[in-house]
Amino acid sequence: MSDNSLRLVWIYPDLLSTYGDQGNALVVERRARQRGLDVARLDVRSDQPIPTSGDIYLIGGGEDRPQRLAAERLRRDGGLHRAVENGAIVFSVCAGYQILGHEFVNDLGEREPGLGLLDVVSVRGEGERCVGDVLADIDARLGLPALTGFENHQGVTHLGPSARPFAQVKLGRGNGTGDGTEGAYNDTVFGTYMHGPVLARNPLIADLLLKLALDVNALPPTDDQWYEALRTERIASAQQPS
């Protein structure tokens, strides 16, 4: 990767890209290029080492067994920890979100250690699976409009004291705890249950990741016509009576 490029790393597409979350990498790359930024994107398979010099790391969702394998390999590798220590931004979805926490329940029904990059613990819910469209208000400190996405998970994620809820749910179940929270974040690490892909539905989240990585307060404007059309359609659809 060029030293002058924005370095975008998509982690384990062979294990964690079941629900189209690789679209998140496409959106971040596209929105960076629309601003004239040089982007070096690296898709890192599970048999490859995680580079430590990336600027933005993206992790998607996956089934239970691939999630366990991904967690095992990321723990052994250690590269993502070093990247975060170097100031990298991480955005994770569903299984990836659970992996970033302290622990989750794996496909064997056992507690699996996570990476501890987010102060969350995930367990398996005993009720109905969380499936459907979600609308939520993103933490006001992030300055972003309403969150729209699609959840499909059995997990219940509890936040510890150093994790902030990414959003408060208006429609849907989010973290599944019953307290209305959705996702979690700290200064540089973000997790959400939202698919969609979530950054296509919420392009300003992608812009937030870019601003954090570049350490700037604003980006040049870009054409959001198609993104806004998608957002409007998805929000209206979610609000229709079932």
C-alpha cells in the first residue's frame, strides 16, 4: 500500500461476508475517491496476516462457525490490536461486532474470547430471533442522521461502562437487551448489528470514518442523490404497517 494512500482493510471476506457487508468497503472506497482521495484497499483473507498500518478496518457478519474461526485467527494474529494502538478506525457488523467484544457464544455453545476492543459481552438470546428493519437515533455526539438498517441475529449484546450505545432504537430490537440500545462504540472502534449494507443506507457514517481517519472536521461535498433515494425508500418501507 502506498504511504500516501488512505489505507482501507476489509477483514476476512472468506469468512465474514455472508450478508453482503462487503458493500461497506465499496461505499467507503467510493466516497473517498469522490473526494479525490487516493485509496489503497486490501482484502485480507483468513490465511493472511492483518496489516498494522491501515487507516480504516471493516469487518462483516457471518455464520456461527466462521465467526469462531475468525475470532481464533484474529486473536492469534494480533495485527488488529496493533492497528488500533496505532490509531486505526474499526467498523464492524454483527458477527464482527461480537468478535470485537470481550466474549460471545460460539457454534459449540461455548463462551468464546473476543478481542476486547469494545467493552461488550454477547450471549445467545432465548427468545425469537431479531429479524427485520431497524430505525434508530444515532448518538447525538456523532452528529449523524437517523440510522436505517436490517438486523438478523440471535445474539444479545450487553454494554460495559466504557462502551457508548451507537444508537437508540425506535423500530426494531438492536442489541436485544430490551433497553433500546443498538451497537456500541468508543473513540475509534464501532460495532453495529445493522446490515443493508449499512454504509450504503447511511453514507454519512462512511464519511465519519473517513473524517476520523484523516483527522479532519469536514469533507468536500459529494453527490448523495442515490444514497438519499435509497434511505428515503428504506425508511418509508420500515414505517409501513406490517
